[in-house]
Amino acid sequence: MATDDQSKVLGIVVLARHGDRQGFYQDPDTYTASATAITPLGEQQEFRLGSLIRSRYLNSSSASFISGISSTGSLFAQNQVAVRADAGGEGGVIFDSAVALTQGLWPPTSLANTTLANGTTVTSPLGGYQYIPIESVEPNEDVSLEGYTSCNTFDDHTSAFYDSAGFQAKQSQVSQFLTDLQPFMDGRPVTLENMWNIFDYMNVQSIHNATFANSLPDTFLAQALDLASWHEYNVFSDDSFDGIGNIAFRAMIPSVVTAMQRIANASDPLKLHYSAIAYKPFLSLFNMTGVVADGALPPSIVNYAASVVLEVRQPASSSEPFVRFNFKNGTVDSSFRTYSMRFSGWDGSADTDVPLSTFISAFQPAGINTTLEWCNVCAQTQARGCAALFAGNGTSSSGHAVTVAHDRISPVGAGLLGAGLTIVVYALPLAVLAYIGLLTCRKKARPASRSRNDHMELHSSTNSITKESM
């Protein structure tokens, strides 16, 4: 399908990385992460991204205005929007980023007011601040935004990469550079396995520590980014479309595909679906969609506040909607750029638009649809409620006979882990109710966190360093 410039946007699926944050560490073998905190710079980056998305998709004079979205201008319409935020390894950073982005999308408005019986008009606090509901996605209850942690087969995939001939060759090739980095690492392990943590430490210090930034040789940060990108893309990608290396996006596929189907359904009000995530799903998404295949987009770690917007469009020339892939690599890109997708069943060498049915038929089979399916794919029998699910349907870790109606595991199911036999017997019916969908979890919210400083951002597509004054 050729690009249809006369098409109209039916709705969008937004994936956005969090903004700038404080220091952070993740285990290079299991990707178990430590908590950290967002900075004022990170909040500003996300707010600007939200404002850009607003001007592009919520502005009625824009060519990309979402058809049918609330015409009341500034007011948020809850039935048209779904917002989800990963509440896993990086603590509240991703959730707080979602709060800042939605502030940019739906800023304060004096239209958010009410008139009392006595004739008094009252406006919401902070000039009409709008409260956007955000679903806090807890990894122990819902695997969809963080399917790669506690996943044994993914850990095996990572170990196999570290043991590969290609990894050993790269290690030999960059050994001198790693040695040269040691004086700047404050005692941290300077190994190729630990390359992401090395780069992240250098990046955070370069943004927030003037002494470090001034002492670091000019090329070192770009070289570290290049190595870390090579490292992470190999970990979070796979030669096989449905391979375990792609699990970071495979776990997201059901929510993405469902959102697209709802947007394309004229009787469904959904117009905007937004997932706030870490950088990992982007790498799997880039690999699976093939947007890096022709070199137009490098297989690189995305910047803070980077975003993919998957537009569901209705062409003027046919009845079937199509999907368009747009990407903005943080604040160093002024706007979104469109990229062609390439995957089995679709060669986007000449076209940027993919029929929605083609996209769904390719991606849906690779999706991880339930927690029980994730337990099997990851050979996990205990964590994330897998023990309760297997106990509830009488299968082992290799059983596929029973599926779960919802991605979430109820707290009751999670509470079975490590319980005594008496408690298990008492609680087992509740766990069974949870997995067949009769018990669900309510959305959770987290307060925003605060910190401060100024900015230096990496532009992954060129591996150059760009300074931006705030």
C-alpha cells in the first residue's frame, strides 16, 4: 500500500520512554533494576513531548488531527484515552514521566469548572489542572510492560550472547577502550558485560556533574553509547520473530494490537492509547518491525523522552485502515519522522503504510497474551504468581492446556506464593476465580517525585552529543 496523504487519523498508539533521571543500576545478567528518581529536566522533557503530541494530534487545524476526538478543545475525555505506566525496576520514574507527558497533552484549562447552586463558578486548582487517570502496571501482577525480568529463558538468551564468539571478538576489539575508561568509573566494573551500566553512569554524570563532564575525553561518551547500543540490541532482539530476545515487545503486543482494533472500530470511543516504558521494548520493536533494516534508523538505545507513535489511519481510497510508524528520538529531534516497516509478509521498501490486517496477522501470533503463557515461555514456576496459576490448573511449567482470562494476577493469587498448605487450600478457589477473570485488580497510582539539574542529551541516530540549555 502506497502512502496515502489524503488519509485521516483514526487514533494513535503512543510508546514513550521516561525522561532524565538520577543514577541507576541494573544487573547485566538478569536486568533486575534498582530504584531511582526523575529530575526536573526529565519532567520538562516529557511535558514537551506531550505538548508536541498535542499540537500534532489534538489540534483541529493539524493535518494529523485525530478524527472524532473530543471537540471541546482543552478538556480530557476519559472514554477516549487509555494511559499505562511501567511501575517496575526504575521505581516511580516511568510513572512520573507519564504524569508530566499527560500534563503537556491536557494542560490546565479554565474550562474545567463547575457552577454551584448559588451561582458561584469554581475552577479546579492550579488554574484548571486536569487529573488524567494512569494505570500503574506492577510487574508482579501484569507482565505486559516488563516481560523480560524474572524470565529464565531470557536470562539463558543473555548468557548465550555473552558466551558467543561475536561477544568474545568484540571484547578483544574494545579492551583498550575499557582500560582507558577505568579512571572515570569510580571503582565500577569496567567489562563489556557491564557496558550498559558503564554508559548510563557516564551519561548521568555528564548531564549532572560538571567536573566529570569537563574531565571526560570528548569521544568517550559517544564510544560508550555505541558499545552499549550494540550490547543492548543484541540482548533485546532475536533472529526469530517470536524469539525470546524479542520478549520486551512481545509482551506488549496484546495491548498494542487490542488498542489498534478498538481504534479502528467505529463503535468504540478509544482514540489514544499511551504506554510509558523503559528503553528495552523499543529495541525489540525496532527489530520486529524491521525499521532498522535499511539503516534509516540505527539499532541504538533511544534517548530520554523518545517516542514511537503508531498511527491508525483511514485511507481515502479504500475501506481498510492502515498503520504508520513514526519515531522521535528525544528532544534533539524537533518532530516525528515516518519509517517503513519490514517483516514477514510485508516488505516496506517502497511503502510506509501497512494494512492493519497485515500488521495484526504478523504480530498477534508472536504476542504473549496471558500471565500463564508468560510463565510457560519463560520457564518460570514461582515468580509473578506462576506457582498459583499452575496450582490452579494442575499443570507443570510445560503445560499449555489452560489459559488465563486476564493479564493480571490478583493479589490473592500472588499471596499464595510461599504460603503454608492450609492457607493454600483456603485461598486456592480465589486464585482460580482470579485466573478465570472473576477477580481483578484496581488501578494503582503513585505520587510524582522531584529533583533538579541541567542537560546534555545523546542523539542515538548519529552517536553525537548535543547540549541543550533549559
